[in-house]
Amino acid sequence: MDDTTRTAVTRRLASAAGHVKGIERMVEEDTYCIDVIKQIQAVQAALSKVSALILDTHLRTCVTAAIQGDDATEREAVLHEITSVFEVSSKG
């Protein structure tokens, strides 16, 4: 991961962590349930963006290098990793 991407990911994760702390306060203060759910959905959307950013970087670097490389075993391993990520995320 390059420095620009790492900075963007770190910044987004810090922001999401701050929002989670806010959600904790909302629950402790017995905030209206729908308002809490809306904040949870906002954090989930933010984390999805982080995941997409990391996936994009991974596809453009590690996966591309493996596909262009001569090692068939490595190619298969990288492709399996990608498909397994989507299998796990689709079960959630």
C-alpha cells in the first residue's frame, strides 16, 4: 500500500472510530433507536468505503503482479483469496 492510500485509510478509520464512540454515547444516553441505527449505518458505509479502497489497491498491485507473474500457484492463491473475501462478505 502506498503512503497516500495508507494515509487515506488511516484517516477514514480514525473517523469511523470516532463515530463508533459517538454511537456508544448515544446508547448510554438512551438515544432514540432509529437515530442510533442511522449512525451505525453511516459507520458501516464508511467502513465499506475503506474496504473498497484497500481492495482497489490490492487488485492494482498484488493481484496484478501475481497474474502477470510466471508462478501459477501464486496466481491461483491470489485469485482464491479474492473470491474467499467475497464469499465471507456475502454470508454476512
